[in-house]
Amino acid sequence: MRRYHTVSIEDREMFAYNKQYNERQRILSHPELRIRYAFEFLQGYIQDGDDQMKAKCYNGIAKYSAQLDTSEAHF
């Protein structure tokens, strides 16, 4: 006899949200990607004269640059 498990729509939505959230957190855990996103945000979304937002981006770039793994650098 085969048993069927029913899952409510709310639970399915919760599971889908959790999966997307965990995937996003896994991707953003790499400092290289965070730096890339900060540069893309600087180029595409910040208006001229918005020095406060530029400062936040540059501070984030500096923060994640310090976390980069430079053990493989051969220069």
C-alpha cells in the first residue's frame, strides 16, 4: 500500500522560499561575488551626486577585499 503525503500550499511556498534564501546566502558567502555586486551596483544604480551611497559601496568593497584569500597569489 502506497501512502500519499499532502503538503499545504503554505508549506510548499515556505520550502521554496527557504531553498532560494539558502542558495542566495551560499552564493553571497564568497567575497569575490560580493565585491563584483558592489561594483555592478556602483556602475548601474548610483546616481551622480549620491556620495553617501558611493561611500557605502566603497566601504563594502574594502571590507570584503580584506577577506579575500591571497594564499594562491604568485606575484
